[in-house]
Amino acid sequence: MRSVTVLGCGLSGMTFARKLRELDPQAKIILVDKSPVSFNRWQFFEDLSFKSRFDAAAFAKEIGAEFICDTVERINHKRKKIYFKDKECRDYQELVVAAGAASKKIAAKGEHREGFYYLSSIDLLPLRDRLKMATDVAVLITTRAGLTMALNLKAMGKEVSVVMPSLDILCAGKDAFLDYCRRENIAFYEGYNIEEAIGEATVRAVKLNPLKIIAAQVLLLDTGFIPNTGFFDSDGPEGIDAKGFSGVSFIGDAADSNLAQDKFFVHNRENAVAGALAAAGGKVDFTPKSEYNSQYIIDSIFTRYNVNPVPGAQADIVQ
């Protein structure tokens, strides 16, 4: 009997598992995720909504799959073993990696403090509770995810500080965004980087480089994304290169070799679904969509949040 272990219960992982069950009613399917509840993170970045919530344990029961709720610490592909944080290691026959995206790490101190969040590692429900209490939020922006989160937080009435090492993501909308920050009293730090989250157990302020100290009870780091495949042993794949990896395949963001360069994530959802369906059906001719108009995306975001230029107004940039 075929046995398939699916690592990750996001959109691509669940799409693959459901399709595999349709095609092979007798297959043994094992779903693995660190949480019994998952979210569509790209949707959350877009609107801070918790409506895209999925019960992974209930889904596994629905399709007759085993569900393992634990954190994967490492995978040895030569021995075909998965090592968990709390449970004993497990063998696998076939492994489908649908673990999504991981944030690029930067040399920022204070990651252990409550309120310090890389976007890919956010525990969404605790974040929701923390945002209810926080008044000041600092957001490092390098992609569409951070931009829309900052605009949403301002719409929620939070005091937002925006840190942008570069304005390139704004395309031709740089002046409009700077003017919006001035009008809405958003502290804007162009050319700065995050150096440290300051506090004892929780974040109370953020230290920037060049030296500035800003108030914040929440620090959101949008540092860009890479495929989440770093849990393989040292002889594992570089990025998503699975050559020589017998019984291992990658789907969704874990299979996106261009993810590190992507700033807008236009086709992630449809590519995740299409790629998962193709993998479950044994097809190898799936070509992800990649073309989009970045200026149109920025214009659409600005229209949604009323980020419009005011003739004659000048924005103040913190120096």
C-alpha cells in the first residue's frame, strides 16, 4: 500500500492530500503540521483577517488521514526519517514538502522577546490578542506583505512606524506614499534597518540603524521570503534542488525557486493549488504563473487605502 507523508497543512498540502485521496482511496496519508489550526498567511498579510482558518486535525479525519501535530526539527532524506521536537522520529516512504515560505533572517537582536515577529513564523492567534493591547507597532517593509499590513494597522487605529531600507517596491508611488505617511502621522524611516527589539520579556521599543529609538509593543519584520526547506540535514537540498532525493517532492511556496526575488506574491495561491493537483495526479508539466504588473498592484493597494497624493504637499522623512 502506498504511504505518503505530507509536511504542511496549508493550502497546497491540503489540496494535494484531498486529490490524492480521490485518486487512491487505499493510500495511507500522514499529514504533519506544528499546529492543529492553519491559516492562509498570504490572505492574512493582505487584510489581517482571521477568517481563512482551517482545522487541520478535522480535515485529516475527514479524508481518513493520520495527523501528527508537532514541529519538524530535521529530516534525513538518505535514511528517510523525520525527527520531531516532541514525538519519536518517524520513517516515511514518500515525502511531499508543502511547508510554505520562511522569512529571510536578519541580524536583529531580541528575537526571543514577546512581540517580535518574522512574518513567516507568526502565531496568528496570540498576535491577534497582542495587537488588541498594543498601541505602537513598528513594521519593516520590503514586500507587499509588509506594506499592506502597515496600512491595515493604521486603519485599525494603531500608531505605526514604518521602516523601509529601500523604496523600490513602491514603484512610481513613492511620493504618494510619503505624503500619506505625513498626512496620517506615520513615522517613516527611509534607509534604516532594524538592529534590536528592546525590552525585558516583551518588546517595548525598537532600536534602528542608523541610531534611532522608536516606541513599539509589536515589531513585524517583513524581510522577504525563501522556500521553507531548511530542516533537511546538512546533506539536504540547496533551496529546492531535490536531485537524488528519492521519494521527496516539493509543492507550493516550498517549490518556488523564485520566491526570494518575489515582492508581490500575485500568483502564490493559484500556483499552490495547480501545483498540488498536478503533483497528486502524477503530472510533471505544471508551469507556475509568474508575470504581473507591479505598478498596477501598487496602484490598486493605494486606491484601497486612499493613499493618494495631495498637490503641493511635501512629506517629511526622518533623517
